[in-house]
Amino acid sequence: MAFTVHRLVSGDIALYRAMNAMFALAFEDADSYASTPPSDAYVETLMAKEHVIPLVALSDGVVIGGLVAYELDKFEQERREIYIYDLAVVEAFRRQGVASALIAHLGEIAAQRGAWVIYVQADYGDDPAIALYTKLGVREDVMHFDIDPAKDET
């Protein structure tokens, strides 16, 4: 199966929307990815930011995989790291190297930008993701917390 990896840039709104639709299906989360789509102006502004790295895998012009990563400047040292926030592949194209190719392309970008590490988290029970990430990197067992910024702690 032939596919290419493309970094989304300004003007790639249709590909952005196709990637988000693919994420909605892959993650079974239409509320987050499809219920309130951002405006074209927001998407253009987002894709113009250097620290936002959206990648798509395309087969015959169709989005079959996507990755969204964020570059973070570190405070403790003069260095940066890259966080993979979303990564998914259309079910029919899984286990064919698409996710690995997306991560490899991100690795090239990370190396060019001088990042010292790429990191990602996986959910317990997501065995395919855990297997992929274990093959590519070192596992750390950490806890993740979502903090509501509007919650009054007093």
C-alpha cells in the first residue's frame, strides 16, 4: 500500500477537516472532534504556528492517518521536547506502517528543530498503541490528571 506523509500548513483546511473526522471515528469521540468545528480563520491561525505540528498520511489523496504534536520549550534547560497529542490510523490501514511513518516524519522534524525527546501517552488497555510505543521508545509509568481551570478549590 502506497501512502505519503504531509505536514499540514496554511491552506490545508480540507485536509485538517478530514483528519479531524478521521480522529472522531478512530477515537469514537464525535463530541470532541466533530460537534463544534473551528472556523477556517482559527484553523489557518493554528496551522501557522511553528510549535503546532499536524501530519497526515495520504493514500490517493485520502487521509488514512493523522498525528498532531506540540513543541514545548523547556524551562529548566535550553531545550525543547515534542508531545504527540493525537495519533490515529483508519482501521483498514492499521498494522501497515502508517503510524510508524507518521512518527518517523515527526522524528525528522524534531531532529531539525533540536528537540531532545518526543513523548506520548497511551491509555491502559490500548494494547496496539502500547506495543507500538514500546517498540519505539522507553516506557515510563506516570499518572495523568485533567484539572478543570474553572473549578473553585476553596
